[in-house]
Amino acid sequence: MFVQRKQTLSEVVSERIKSYISENKCQPGDRLPTEKEIIDMLGVSRTIVREALKTLQSQGIIEIKQGLGIFVKEIKIQSILRNISPFLTIDKVKFKEVIDTRIIFELGAIGLAINHDDPEKIKQMSYWNEALLVKAKKWRKAQKRRFAFSSFVNECYGQ
């Protein structure tokens, strides 16, 4: 039998702050209420609020700038994965085997479609292949543009 652990008060406050961010459609860089305002809104102690804020900061959800305030941070996949990474194990060999197996099955399916001379299925495969190619090309262009923009910004600010 699984016994569910009761949430701590700081966990509840963390969830409430995340709800606030979501409900108010806060964007990266938006300023959140001050520590004092959070204390007043939720009726909890400064210690609880600080613990909740530290948790959210370690999760990459907020950024605390001393003397300036609490700001919503841009969520990046790396920060999410960092929090769950101890539980993720990716065996590169097995991952490659899965991809290789998928390719073999797909190639076999293409062969079967050609052997059964089903023009409609071959036409659909061609369509999806072209759609994937277009997406891949757009992604590469977008990646290059994002890299160029980031490089330019870093160059402008000497980073």
C-alpha cells in the first residue's frame, strides 16, 4: 500500500506561486509580488516564503535579484531535466538499437507497400516524407537564426 506524504507548507506556497504565475499569464522577466506581499497574501511566515522561493529558484522557475525583486525566469528544458535527471537513465546503445529497429521496420513497410503495389499508400508515405523534410529544413533554418541572434546579442554586450 502506498502512503501519500502530506505536503509541507513551503511546498503549498511554491504551488500557489506557480499558480499565480500561470493564472496571471506571467512572462519571462515579469516581476512577481515582493516577499512581504506574498506573506500578506498567503498569511504565512517569512521563513516559509523564503524556503518556497529558494525551491522555485532552484527549479529554474524564478530568479531572485537582490534589491530588485523576484522575476519569472524563462523555463528551459535543461532546468526541468536537471531536476529529474537522477531518475533518468538513457542507455545510448539501447537508444540507438531502438532507432535502428524503427528504421528497419519503416524500410520493411516501404518494401511491403511497393510489393503490394498500393499507389495510395505509397502516395501517403511520400506525402509524410516530404512533410518531415520541410519541418527538418525549417528547424535547421530556425536554429541557425536563433544562433545568429544570440551571437549578435553576445557580441553587442561583450559576452
